Amino acid sequence: MQTHSDIKKYRCAKCSKTFSRMSLLNKHTENCLQQQQQQQHVTTSTNHSTADDCTSTTTIVPAAFSL
């Protein structure tokens, strides 16, 4: 009954997904934290490599030569 009920009493604090059983929430919470940590790592790595990318080119145009 609890599994198929529309009432979901347990909510993930990180992503707000709801669950009918505490055990399902606990299992989800472990995976949710790992996924968020991986996403933060990817975002940090991407931002870091973009900032330090020596191959990027920026064209500086003096004000007198506006495009």
C-alpha cells in the first residue's frame, strides 16, 4: 500500500524528489550527493580550464578602430 500510494512523505533535501519509504530516500540520498559532487567537480574543472586556456584568442580593438 505504501509503495503505490500517491502520498510521498519523505523528501530529499538536495533535489526535493519525494519517496513513499524512508529506505528509498536513504538510498537516493547517497546517489544524489555523489552526483552533485561530481557535477560540482566537472563545473569547477571546466571553469578552471577555461580560465587557464592558453589557446583561446581575444581580439583587442582600440576605440579608434571600432568594428
